[in-house]
Amino acid sequence: MADVAIVVLNFNGRHLLPDCLASLERLTAPADVVVADNGSSDNSLAYLRAEHPHVQVLDLGRNLGFANGYNQALAAVDRPWLVLLNNDAALAADWLERLLAYAGAMPQAGILGGKLLFYRPGQPETRTHVLQSAGACFTDAGTAFEIGWGQPDHGQYDRPGEVGAIPGAAMLVRRSLFFELGGFEPDYHAYLEDVDLCWRAWLRGHEVHFVPGAVALHQYGASGGGRLSPFRIRWMQRNRLANMVKNLESGSLPGALAVSLTYDGYRVLEYLAKRRWLALRALLAGTRAFWRDLRPILARRRQIQKRRLLSDRALRSRGLLVPALEAFREYRRLGKTAARGVPD
């Protein structure tokens, strides 16, 4: 019996599953493969049963979202290590082997991930790949920005070590830690639930590590939409505000709130100037959703702050938490990066 289960959460991703599952067949380390289906209507289940009979299929029956879908799926899988893998991602053959070897040498690392590269089917193979993530840093605004986003990979991030967060597109986590933390926040639905999980892990004294030799490819946006998707904007806004309020210490909140208001004001003006009405509506909807959920968010904050073992100052000293102003600068950089053709 393998010590690892790879759980692929799928919702109407029939067209994405062949590349994803083919990569898992080439892994050099043993692992059970589970596809948890969120109520797909595109014949995903029929495809899996016909073409991949050795893959365990978990039919969740309806669309529970990313956070709740994974909570339900991982509760049904009893392995010491769990891999969360997007259906629009594919792993290099040695991805799991490298992460497990690193985890064996660094037992304090409870969440691990590797280098995530942008990928599009049919793109030519080149020696230079474009980075989506070499791990991520938290910001006071409740977001996290992915280190290296949009940069050609020339080995500049080839040093392993601590990072704030690992993208949920390809993440290895100890099962015991995932459930010690309570899993993903069920009201997050999608977006930033991975950031929140890693943030809460750090606050409880666990570590998150980046292992550059473990490489994964990601068709960014193929399963959920790009940066300007109204669905993404709504949930990113609601969840970043929740992250900020839940996970920051009281002394960090006033400055974070001030920069957060400036950040939102800038985005409102940007959407108005560019006539992005759906994006503006989504931003306002996400803000309203946060205020509607404020009471349970504050209750969750009290639980998290009562049990925290690591201060914001300690996170800053390790380079894991950066000022909210950095999130605003990164937002502007991403806009320029998208204009140059990097996926948005």
C-alpha cells in the first residue's frame, strides 16, 4: 500500500483529465490516484471508468466548490501524505519522489511544493520555461503573490527552503496536519483557500517548504478562469478580506486596512476607466459577501489568534509576510505581465 494518495478534484474537466492522469502514470514514486468529481455533467465519470479503470473515482454528487470538495474527498482517503492536484496540472515524473525525499530530511515541513510552470497544450518545447510560482509570500492585504510569476526560469529560484504558501494546483501535505488545521475553510468555495491553509499552518508552528527540483506544469485558468474572470474576482475579494481579518495580529490590522482600501479604490477606478463592468460588479459582490459573513469570520479569528504560536513579526523576519503595499505593486506588475502575453 502506498503512503501517498494523489487526489484530483474535477468539475467538467473531461478535456483536461487525459494529460493530468497520463503524467501520474509516469511517476517514479508509488501513489494511489483518486479523482473526486464535483458533480460533472460532461461525461467525466464515464470517461474515467472506461479509460482509467485503475483510478479510484469518488463521486461527490454535486459541485461543492474547491474548498469543500477537497475537504470531503480527503476525509475519505486514509494515507499519511496527500497530494492536491488540479485537473489542469501535470507532474514531472520525479515530482513526488523529490518531495518525499525532501520531507524525509526536513520533518518540520508539513506542506511542500515545487516549481510551477505555465503550460499550454501543443506549445513547443523550449529550454526556457515561464514560471507561475516558486512558492508564495503572504501580504498584509490577505493575498499572497507567487514568487517569480511571469519570469523565464533560468534557475534563479533553485534554492529550496521556507516559503509562505504553496499553490493548491500541486501541493503535498501531511494528512494529519490538514485535519489538525480543520482543512480548508468551508465558506471559501474557491481561491485563496490554499493561502489560508498555509498561513494557519505557519501560525500553528508548522512549516511550508519549496523544493525547486519538483516541477509541475499548469494550464493556468483552464479550470477556473483567468485573473479577470468575474467568478475569480468575487471570491478572491471575499477571501482576501477574510484572510486579512482572521490571520493578522491586531497590531497589523490598521495599516493593512488602510492599504486595502487604497488597493480597492485603485481597482474600482481601473475597472471604470477600462469599462470592465462585470469585473467591477464582481469586486463589489465579493466585498458585500465579506461583510455579510463578518460575524463568523470574527469568531474564526478568535480561535486562530488564541492558538497561534508565531507572531507577525516573526513571519516578517523570515520574509514570509510582506506589507500590503507590496500586494498593490504586485497587482500592477501582473497587469503589465499580462499585457506582454503571460497568462492572466
